[in-house]
Amino acid sequence: MRSLLLNSVLFVLLLTTGCTSVYKGLQKTTGDVNCISQFRPQFANTLYSTQVDVTTHHLSGLLFFKQMPDSSLRVVFANEMGFKFFDFEFTKDGGFIKHYILPKMDKKSVVKTLRGDFELALLRPDLQHAQVKRDSNYQYIVVPTAKGNNYYITDTTCSRLVRLEKSSRRRPVVKAWLSNYKDGVPDSILIRHQQFKFNISLQRVQK
């Protein structure tokens, strides 16, 4: 009987913990949501050495960000021999065009995931419905999405970008870090999915 009671209590505790949002303690505050615009990467013709790990698969090569005359941004990933994995375009008005993707990767879920990952890292959110929240250490610019929120996390004065998070209603599903900015461009970008192995690591190639 005691064992049954203990198991029941543990089950309830686990259920309650699993339903609790990790963002529950954030407090709404005043602040300028546009302050995160200073961290938007200023890509022109920027090249990164890139590693992509998806479950048991590994891809490596060069990823090229190219700013187009119409202010759209092309993102092209190919191996060192020039074999192309994908070629995407992010338009000025927030649109997305798939110019090419390797046939083996051409699945709706893969394209959607890659699009979401790069949109997060490009820091081009629609801030119309954004709000500012805080905890004791950080400021969070919270941008609502269809299935949760995107969190752009800075120090309390919004002078340093800590990380980016794409979340469900209760917890982060993707985290990203942009580090060591030089002339408006991060030297390294790391994107990590939290629920399965899907990681993208970029290190800037200096010309």
C-alpha cells in the first residue's frame, strides 16, 4: 500500500513538473523591443565553414550568405567540391523561396525546420506583437509564433546578446548562439535542437 501511494505521488509530481513552463517566472516589464535589431547580422557576402549533424548523418562544407540587390538574402550550402545541398532565399518582406534542395533532403519537415532555424538566427522577427519580460539575470524579447514564442535573450540592458530560443508553450525546442561579432557579423553561429539531434555549427571564413 505504501509503495502504491509513493508511486502515485511521484506520478503526480512528474506530471505537474512536465506541465510547468520554464518561462513561468518571467515578469512583464517596459522596454524597447527594437533593441534586438542591433544584433541582426549584417551579411553581405559572408562565408562560413559549416557542420550539420542530423541524427546519424553528418554534412560538412561551406555556407554562403549573399545580400541581393533587392535586399533579399540567399543562403547556399555546398560541400568543398561545389556539390550543392540547398539554396534558399529569404525575401525582404519575410517570405521564403526554396530554389534548390538535395532530393534526399527534399521533405516538407526538413525544409520547414531549416527555414525556421535560419529565420531565428537572422534576427528578422515581426515585432508588432512583441513584449519585454525579465528575470533576475536577463531580458527577454518575446515574439509570439503559431506554436509558442521566440525568445531573444539579452543582458538586462540589452547590450549583449545571450542566446535565441524557439519554444513550444512550455519549453525551448531550439536554441541558437551568435558569438564574437565583428563589423556586425558573428564569427560563429550554433543552432541546437533540444528534442532530437539536429545541430548546425558555422565558423566564419576570413577572406
